[in-house]
Amino acid sequence: MAESLAAPNARWRKKCDIGFLPSKKLGMPVSKSSAVLHPDLAEVLLTEAQIRARVKSLAREIKAVYGDSEFTIIALINGAVMFTSDLLREIDNPVRLDCIRVTSYGTKTKSIGTPQIIHSLTLDIARRDVLLIDDILDTGKTLRLVSDLVRKLKPSSLRTCVLLDKKARREVEMEADFVGFEIPDKFVVGYGLDFAERYRNLPGIGVLKPEKQIAGAWATG
Ligand code: IMP
Ligand code: MG
């Protein structure tokens, strides 16, 4: 493990697909034989392979609801960037894509009150079937705010899809129509999810070590 703490980026990346420890709750069989964890992660929740498999099955669930018809995807950026791009490629329907930029965390790991819409839609979604995509449903405030905004624009239907659902932290009434994984109340990063804009490029999803959940820690590496 001491060696893996010093592992350069490329090394853990090469091994992470088999090295990430499986989440017992998910019961996914993953080899532990050459576990090399990103040094800032306390544990791995979802490997790249687990995510890939679930994205494929989620796409089938979505397809079962929309059939072959066209719909408009609205991704909440930046967090949903990777999830949306992978999910899009598993869907063969005609789709339109737009993004809304929302911020609520800044450099902290707890929601700081009301989320803010920084950049809104450019497409007209009136009378369109809309699928709103986010990385994670936590307190529910972000998806609630954006759903309410989108509904005012009179789509013919509105559904929501999140990769992760932290049910234990819900503060407002909000459930997603499509959920990739339910996860425990831990601050996670990777596959688009960040802490202070870092870690979005990790291929899997893991729990950030508590000592790394301090914005100032970055200055000293
Ligand atoms: P909510 O408004 O509290 O539901 O938070 C939703 C947003 O908070 C998501 O779009 C994420 O950007 C962010 N978020 C919530 N939990 C986490 C986490 O564990 N890691 C990284 N970002 C998170
Ligand atoms: Mg975020």
C-alpha cells in the first residue's frame, strides 16, 4: 500500500479497472488481486466496469419508456458530463442535447444552501419530451430547482435520471425516474463528480479521504 500511495497517475489508472474494491452492497464481483487505489481515495465505490454495465442497462430502461421517439436531454454540467456522454452513446433514438449549469457546493463538501443557475437552456423545449440528467441526487435541491424551471417551459413530458442517489441526505421531496446506483452518505468523486473541480477525470467513483476534503489542502499537494 505504501508503494501505491506514491503511484503516479498513469499507474493506478492502468490498474484501476480491476483494482477498485467492490461495494459489498452492490455485490459486484471484482478481482482484488492488484488493488491500486488513487492515493486521495479512502475506498472505491464503483469501478469503471461497473459503471459501464449499469449505464448500458439504464439506457435499456430509458428506451423501454421512450420507445423510438425523439426526446431532449438536458444535462446538468459539469457533474453529469461523463455520465451523459456515455449514456447518449447507448441510446439510438433521435435526441437533442442541451445543458444547464448549476452550482451549489463551491469548494465545500456540503451543500451551501440554494443552488444557483449560472447558465440556462438555449433550445426551445415547449411540447418536447425532456429527460433531465444529473450526476447525483443528494439533498434534492438542485434537481427540484431545475425540474421546476423546466416545467415552466411547458415540455410535453419531463423525466429525471441520475447516476447516483444518496437517499439518506434528502431534504426536499425529489425522486428520480431513473437511478443508476443508490449509494451511502459519503462524499464521492470521479466519473464527472468533483471536489473543488478536481477528480472529475477518475474513471471510477470513490470516497474522498476526509483530509482531502479541505480546499486549502490543494495548495500544499
Ligand atoms: P443536491 O442539490 O444536494 O441534491 O446536490 C446535487 C449536486 O451536488 C450534484 O449535482 C453534485 O454536483 C453535488 N454533489 C452532491 N453530493 C456529491 C458528492 O458526494 N460528490 C460530489 N458532488 C456531490
Ligand atoms: Mg459538483
